[in-house]
Amino acid sequence: MRASILRSPSPLPGFGLSFGVMVAVLSIVVLLPIGTLLGRGLMIGPGELWGMVNSRRIWSALSLSFRAALAASLFNLVFGLVLAWVLVRYRFWGRRFVDAAVDLPFALPTAVAGIALTALYAPNGVFGQMLAPLGIKVAYTEAGIWMALIFIGLPFVVRTVQPVIEELDREVEEVSATLGARRAYTLRRVVLPTLAPAALTGFALALARSVGEYGSVIFIAGNIPNLTEIAPLLIVIRLEEYNYDAAAAIGIAMLLISFAMLLAINLVQIWSRRRIGLV
């Protein structure tokens, strides 16, 4: 049985070679860096790690990083789903331009994006001057961090959901309509359950990207301790101070929180796929 599996036709070389290359690349790119970080944490010790992390400034930075990333990813989940639906289902002037613009955050350096957003939303910027009379301040506040994270995370949701929408059979929606279902019911019971796994995958990718974002955030955040200072910036500060143990402690804290959040998202994905299978 095992021999037949290994001899099954495949566009890649033999299983042993393919598996070896996969393990080697995975180890170098993912497992080795994470293992090194955790190994340094073991060398430091749990007590000292907790002492390095347990401060108001660090907890404030961690809370801000994950809170802002979660809020921006939820916004991208909704708006990205709508944008992908419009790009697939409707034909309008400028559609190709909008479709190409979605990938702009992938190509644009994050520092350039941060400078551009700061120039737009600063008190003397184009949008900042319009918002100032309304008492709304974006740059150098948590709202500015949300703006930067929304910008860099939106393509992950759109590009993940878009192929699924393209493959979604319109006849299913038409059958639902002929059976007397309203549009809201069709959307809730037919369309969204099909898109849910892909949408959650895009949400997880956007969240993971946003949590560790540095370049586009530091320019618009203001970097005020206990207010607009993000955790990646604190890691950079500790490294510049040659305090590698403290930087590793913050990194381990971010790793554990990120793992817990991604685990919860994966459990929701599994539940969503099983629900679609039952339907």
C-alpha cells in the first residue's frame, strides 16, 4: 500500500526528495527561527521572562498591537468581501484599475505607505485639514494605526475570497430565488456559508500581517509610550539598547498570543467547513 502511494504519478520528483526539500525549507524559514527564539526563552527562564514582560509599557504596546490588528482585520473582512464581490460580479468603468490597485500594498514599500498616509492624515495634510474642524484626528492616534493596518491587510482578504466568488455557481442563487427565498436569506444561508472558509483564511492572513507590521505604522502612530507605541517598535528599541533578552521576551509574548488567536481562527474554520459539509 505504501509503495503504491510512493509510485503514484506526480508532477514533482519522488516522495523522498520532495519531502526532504519541504522539510529543509520549512525548517530554515519557519522552524529554526521560532525554535531559536523559544530556546533563548528557555535559557532566560520563565521567571525572568515574566519579569521582563510584566510592565505597563509592554502590556500597553501588546494590547495596542493586537487590538488594532484585530479591528483592522475585521474591517478588511467585511469590506474586502464586498470589494471582491463587486469586482467579480459587476462590470463597470475603471474596474481593471480598481482590481490592479488592490495589489498596490503588496508592491509598495511599507515605509513609503506610512509616509504617504502620514502626509494625508496629518493635521496639515489633505484629509487631516478636512477632519480637523470636525474634531477628528487620525495621525498620531490609534485611528492612524488602524488606517495603516487596513491599508496593508486589505489585499489578503480580497485575493483569498475572489477566486471562490468566481467559482460560485449563480444557478444556486437563482434556485434559491425561485424557491421564494429573499435576497437576504440567500445571502445568509447560501452565499456566506460557501465563502466563510476562504474569508476566514483571508482574515487570518490579514491579522498575522497586521500584528507584526512596523514600517507603515511607526510614521503615523506618533510612538507615544502607553498610548500609540506598538510592540514591534519596542522590540526594535530593546535591540538598539543591546538588550536582546528583553527583545526576545517581547517576541515570545507576541508569538504565544498570535498562536492562540490563529488557533481560535482555525477552529472556527474547521467548524465552518463541517457545517457546509452537513448542509
